[in-house]
Amino acid sequence: MRCVFVQFRCHPGKTYEVADAIYDREVVSELYSTSGDYDLMAKVYIPEDQDVGHWLSDKLFDIPGISRTLTTMTFKAF
């Protein structure tokens, strides 16, 4: 499995709705509210044989209320 972190910027007033929708899909390992430029951060494990962009688009990025995302790929854990 490949670990990626995805940050979500939500439309004003929609953060809780977006968080509930993300969690309902049961595809994230952890989901946090955050301060700063983004409202939510998810830790996601993607199967090695899947294309990261397509997987995220199919599983998460169609949720209403998301205005922007930032995906951070990970490599070796220390």
C-alpha cells in the first residue's frame, strides 16, 4: 500500500458535511480538521497497483463542497 496525505479546502460552512462524506466512504485511514490554508487532512493508503490520481478522483474528489485539494506523496518512513 502507498501512503498519501490529502488536504481539502472546503467551501465556507461545508467542512463538516465534507468530513462526514469522506468518512462515510470508508477509504481514509485517518481524518483531521486542520488550521491554515486547508480545512481537512486525510491519511490514505492506496493499493500499489492503482494509479494515485485516478484512485483519489474516483473515491474522494467528487464530494460536493470541496473547492481545492493538495495531495502529498510519501516515500520511506523513518
